[in-house]
Amino acid sequence: MLRPLLCSVFLLLGGQFCLAQNDRGFEQKVEAYGTIEEVVRQPDLWIMEVQLKPMRMVYLDVRNPQTG
């Protein structure tokens, strides 16, 4: 209840606080797109938007099972 009120106050004051909270870590967005030909030929066509997060790399110490 309090967060929407705070977001509206920040947006009215020109802050970017609430806009930054809504991206949830996604950096790239692939918009939903279908050509006229696809839509006409496939009336049940579903087109989805995809949002991508940056790849996370984790370094692990891996032991060789033969040498220990």
C-alpha cells in the first residue's frame, strides 16, 4: 500500500526510483513482432515479448576425480 504511494510521489517529483525498480535486472528486450503474412496464414499465432538478463558466470573450484 505504501510503495505505490511512494512511487507516485517520486514520479511526480521527477525521480527515476520507481522506474528503476520495475526492470527486475533485464537489460535487453526483444519486442513481439509478427508480419502480416504470418498473422493471416496462422490465425492462432501467439507472439511473445522476450526479456533477457545478462549472463552470470560463476567460477568453481573443481577437483579431478582421479587425482583428488
